[in-house]
Amino acid sequence: MYSRFHYILIILIAMSVYLIYLIWYYTVQQFQTSSFMESMQEANSRTTSANKEKEFLSKYIRTPAYQTQVAKATHNKKLAWEEVINIIKPDEENSNKDIDSAVVISEARKKETDPMKNMSNPQKWWYLIEKGL
């Protein structure tokens, strides 16, 4: 039979194992908390820098220089004292000339291979009925 000392020894070993478990558990909890805090601080610094950049951009967008630049780029506007010169490549020279749309349409119609091109309206109907379209 076990004496009282054996029981006390078993209780002390169980308590020391439990204390080691508690030390390990709280160490892991502390590590998780500190890593979470570090990640939150990094996210906070990224958000702060993004906010500063957005604030700078919002101030820049409200400046007259930016608004003038946008108006020039999107609406082909210019200031009263400015002179605008368009520089084009030699292969783009014909792309900017005035084109008569009636001429383009008539040339496209000449190239068509439509069998009903020179038919009158009743002839077109008979043609469609015969073909079963």
C-alpha cells in the first residue's frame, strides 16, 4: 500500500504538470496577442499612409492647375493666351482630314454583293417569297 508520501508526491507531480500547462497556455496566448497587436499596428500605419495620400490627392484635384489640365485633356479646351499645335506622324496624316460621309456610303454600297440591289420593291418581295426567307 501507498503511504501518505506517495499520495503527496503524486499530487505534487500533477500540480507541477498543471502549472507547466498553464505557463505554456498563457505564453501562447501572449504570443498570439502580441502578434495580433503588431499586425493591427501595421494595418493602422498602412491605412494612415493611404489616408494621407488620398488627402494629398484630394487637395491636388481641387487646385486650378489640375482642373485646367483635365479640361485641356478631356474637352479640348485652351486658355486665351495659349496656342495649340498638334504634332502627328506621317502615317496619321490622312486620318485627320475631312471626309464626306455621303461619298463613303456610296462607295460602300457599290461594293455590296446584294442580289436585291437593283430590284424594285415588288421584285424584292417576290424574291423573298421564292427563297422562303
